[in-house]
Amino acid sequence: MRDRSSSSAAIVVMVIAVSLFTFLVFLQGFSSYVVASIENRIAISTYFTDEASEQDILDAKEAIIKMSVVRQVEYVSKAEALERFQERHLQDDVVMESLVAVGGNPLLASLSIRAESPEAYEQITAFLSTSSFAPLISKVDYQDRAPVIQRVSQVSAAVRVGVFLMSFILGIIAVLVAFNTVRLAIFNSRDEIEVMKLVGASNWFVRGPFLVQGILAGASATGITLLLMIPSIFFFAPRLEALVPGFSLWSYLWGNFFMLLLLQLGVGVGLGVLSSTIAIRRYLRV
Amino acid sequence: MISYQQVTKIYEPELVALREVSFEVKPGEFVSFVGKSGAGKSTLLRLLLAEERPTSGEVVFEGESVNRVAGNQLPAIRRRLGVVFQDYKLLPSRTAYENVAYVLEVMGAGEDVIAREVSEVLDIVGLLGKAHQFPAQLSGGERQRVAIARALVHRPRVIIADEPTGNLDPYHTRDIIRLLVRINELGTTVLLATHNREVINRLGKRVLTLENGRLARDEERGRFVI
């Protein structure tokens, strides 16, 4: 005789809403990792003339690394440059013979610079051209790599904006669906609310049980979502890592567990309370 | 105890439900309001409950102007009233006992007080044996008796009954009216809205007749005259 169907429906919908938010959190983490991985592959090299001493180059490295937009600077000496070149072209007889024919070490010492974001390379290049060690620089290969850098920058921005928009839209949908479900549950109680008001119940006496129901529904939804999420991630994590090496969904989960739990509780309970509060207001005007 | 002073109620845009109605009710009276459907009987009672506010005029209950009271003060007024509706308005997911007990829960009464008072009023209405049945398991007359028990349990000063026998057969109608008369004899003021001529003519109590929103007649031993 007791109607639990509305409450059950509200919990189910809130599980969906909380799960959706959780998915979006993981999506944000995953996309950030992918974007960072791509951006990490980009670097520009600054080649120094033979007149530049190792100390000059190291001083330049110190100056560059102080820029807030620079993440990492690696010094590659002439000898190391030659070693890397030989390793890369070991199988290429023509290149190796040409190297021998040139004689000595034609390669230049360089600094490989990784920026915090693709957009910063232009700024770094401008700095290099006006710095005190500019006369020691033979070449900065930014212009050669500019098209790739720009493309990566565009893709990164598109991914970030896309994930944000998707999160925003799906988040709104989840909130609206959950809100309407709670509203429906309260609508089904409108006769009860009317009677409560007519026998002299105060607004808080009427509101209280629905708020508590909202909190409990939100908390239950969070618990259920956790129970579903952990085995799901355990199942999917290895498969995802096979596609995107280096990103472990399982590690991400445990590395961010408490943040995730708080977020889920916040979303679940917040949604429950907010939906109940708004939905019941119209019935308190009796 | 209750005073309607030049009360007019107009529903937008032009529907006049009550027009300059004035009368007073003394403590312990049994007053019936009669008239055709749409005459304004239910509106009159809803104004006392503050479900509606008058367009003009004033409704005074025990010295307080009901229509001027702040929203958060309304529960206190309503707790001095007991209401019986034509459609019972029982909570379907609660038993007869729980429906009656609810009023005392709202007032913050303790469990032992609730148990004692609810059993007493269910006994008065003859439903103690069916206390743990749900409304769907009761007949129309029994449901109305549960509604009366709910209206009575907190010992209100006034019972408002809006067409309480509207959905009942003649036998149950007779039982309900007898119950209301008994409650009135115990000292509770009763306001009864009805269009049942037989009920009014048998009661022989004060009758206020409404016609097109106006108070047409006020008779101490009234009859329902068509």
C-alpha cells in the first residue's frame, strides 16, 4: 500500500545523474592526459654557433628556464648531438658516408625547449631573438615546426572546449532530468501536502521530510554509483590503457578517490535538496 | 467567535462568489450554510481556513483577522479548526489510525498522548476496530468518519464540514450528521455547508441561505426552502 515507486524512480534517475557527473570527471582527466601527451611531444631547438662555449650555452639555459612559460630545457652538446644522429641514421649508409666525408662533427650544440603550452613558443622565440645571447644563436627551428605546433594548439583547444561543452550540456540535462523526477515525486504527494497545510502544519514541518528524502536519495544514489563504478573501472581500465598507454583509469580513480567521492556526494545530495526545495515551494502556498 | 464583516470574494476576472456577506457565529452554535451549487458555501468556509483571501471585508476568528494574519501564523489558526471535506482528503498510504494521529504529530504531541487521544476519537466515531486499515479498505461512510475523527482529535474550537455527506448514501449521511450533532452537543461549534434538504430540515438548527453570493436568509430554526 505504501507508494515507494516515486522514491525509487528518483533514486534511479539520480544514480544516472551522479554517474554522468562521474563520467565527465573521468573524461576531463582522460582528455587532459591525452592533450598533455600530445603537447609534450612538441619542442623547439635552439642551435648555437661553434663560438658559443658550453658555459655560454648553460647560461642561456638558465635564462630561458626562468621564463614562466617554459616547462623544460635540455642541453644537447655537440658530442651528444652527433651520437644521437649516428644512432638515428645507423642503417642509412648514404647519410653515414656523407658524415664521414664532411669530417669532424658538423652538428651544433643546442637547447631543446618544451613550453607549458603550444601558444608560448612564439613568445619564447621572440625572447631568444632579443636576448643577450642572440649573437650566439645559429638557428631557432620554430618556423619549421610552426604549422605542426599551430595544429596541435588548435586540436588541444578544440578538445578542451569540446569536453567543457559536453560536460556543461550533459550536466544541465542530468540536473533537469533529476529535478523533474523529484518534482514528479513531490507532485504525487500534493494531496498529502495540502492536508498537512490544512491541519496546521508549518512550512518547515511540511518541507522537512521532503528535504530529508532528497538528502537520502542523493546519498543513496552516491553509494549505488560507487558500487557500480569501481568494478566497471576495474574492467575497463586495462582495455583503455591498451589504447592509450600511460593513462591508468584505475590509478586515476584511487588517486582522486576522495575528491570524486566528495563531488558525487555534493552532486547527489545537492541535486536532491535543491530539487526538493524548488519543487515543494509551489505547494506551500496553500 | 466567528465574524464575517462585509465579505466579498471575486475570482478574476469577474466571477463574484460572495457579495457583502456579514454574520456572526457564537461559541457552541451549529450553523448550516445552504444554497445551490455555486452559491458560495465552500468559498465562505475556505475564507475562514485562509485557503482564500477576501477581495474586501474581513473574517475574524476569536478576535484575529484571518485575512491579515502573516503566513507563518496561519498554522496556529488552523490548529484551532477541524475540517471535514466532501472527498475526505485522507492520506491513502496511511492507516485510519495514522491519518488521525497525523494532526497531533503536527502539533508535537507525545506518543502516549497520541495513542490515548486517537483511540478515544476513533471509538467515538465507532471505528476503533478498523484503526489499522487503510482508506481504500473502508467504505465511504467509514472514511468520512475517519475524517471526522481527524477533525476532532485535537479538540478544536470549531469543526468545518464542507459537504461531508456529498458522496454518501442516505444511511451513512444520517450517521455522519448524527455524529456532528453529538460533537456539537459536547461544546464544539460546527459549521456545515450542504445542499442536502433532508439534512437541514431534520436538524432544526440555525440556517444561513446563500443565493448568488449574497446572504438571503438567516434563520434560527431554518428550513431548506427551494
